[in-house]
Amino acid sequence: MGNYRNTRHHKGPRELVTGGEWIYGRNPVEEVLAAGRRTCSEVILPPASPDEDDQIRRIRDEAQSRRLVIRAMERDQLDRLTRFGHHQGCAIKTTGYPYVGFEEIVAGAAADENALVVVLDHLEDPQNVGSILRTACAIGATGVIIPEDRACGITPAAVRASAGGAEHLKVAHVVNLPRAMADLKDAGLWFTGLDWGADAKPYTKIDFKGRVGLVIGAEGAGISRLVRETCDFIGVLPMPGGFESLNAGVAAGVALYEILRQRA
């Protein structure tokens, strides 16, 4: 990521982005450019200087090659533009997040005997969503599915929390999670939900080889009933310290790396 090997270069005049959104933070901005999946029109950068760091220079060079508007902005203006997000003096105006069709996730799962699909069951915190997307990208997940309602989408805050990893993932919106999971099971996936209960077993005792799906429940509420009933297994993370809950992003990261460990 960040090296622009797969970038779609736009040599003609820039396309104006009407509406759209501002992605902020140096890594997210660089990954938006590297992924090449969005139309961009304008970049906010610190004033050019001979000693600017390599990352800002790469972003500036790529923006110039695409004929994007490059301008500086006072910090308080950029704070307001990014709703006081951690922007590091850098932002890019883009079209909205490029969701894929659910059928593309299904096709990818059917074609890969080691497919891994992550299901986010009505998570609402963009920090958790971004953290999970960052880990899913790092381990090479096939795709992510999220519900259309009562859930956090791939917002600029989620992209920032993913350090730009969200730009390299296939993420699909679905209306009905259990139905989507059933379609993926038809493609050969076995689903494990992270939860607790009498039917749960230690997550390290679950076989994560082959085509698998991992379900992460909402903050506080956990996995919804119908989604839980659609899972093939329920995995629990041990908590000998007596604290009964882990942050959703942390729990997902632990389980995703167990999947990777088993496949190594």
C-alpha cells in the first residue's frame, strides 16, 4: 500500500467532485490515491517546503500527476472541515466510499478455497469498524459485509481508523445479514460468531481452515439472535481476569490472527 502500483492515473483535466466527502490523515489520503477506486478533485497539504517529509512529498507528487487542486489551509479551517478529526494537516476531497455488490463477495468466496469474509453485525462505532477493517486488510480478507441500516458505514472517520486499509477491501452493504450469510454458506463458508453462552467453545478450538466467515457483534448488544442462529459455531475468547467484555475491534483482531495462525 502507498506505492501507487495499482493507481489509475488521470492525465486529463481533473473531474470535479460534487458532494462527496473529505478523507483525512496522511495514511488514509495516501491509500485513497494508491487504491485508485475513488474520483478525487482536491488535496489539502501543508505549504510546500524543501524539507517536507517523504510521505507528504509522495502525496504532493501524485496529486500533481493527476492534476488535482492542491492548496494549504489554516489549521482551524481544516479542523472544521474534518469535524475535528486527526487530520495531520492533510485531507482529500473524494467521491463516497466505493462499496461493491454482494454478489462480488460471493463470487470471490466461491473462487477461493481459503476465503475469509468478515461480517459486522450492526456495529455503530467508526473506531471499531475502522480497526476491524485495518486488520482484515492486513491479513488479506476476501471481503466484509455490513447491514444497510442501524450500522456505521465506511465513513471518513472509519477510513481514518483503518489507516486507509478500508480503501483496499471489498465491502458490501446487505439488507438482511442472515440471508447473506446463507448465500455465503451455499458458496462453502462456515461461520463462527464471537459470543458467549453454553454453546460457545474456545476460539482456538475452532477449525478456521478452508472457507470461513467471522461474525463480530455490536458494541454492548453482541450478535443479534437470527445472525447467531445462522452461525455454525460460537467462539469465546478467554477472560481469566474477570472482565466480561472486550472492545469489538480488539476481539476481532485476536480472532482474525488466530485464523491466520492456523493457516500458516
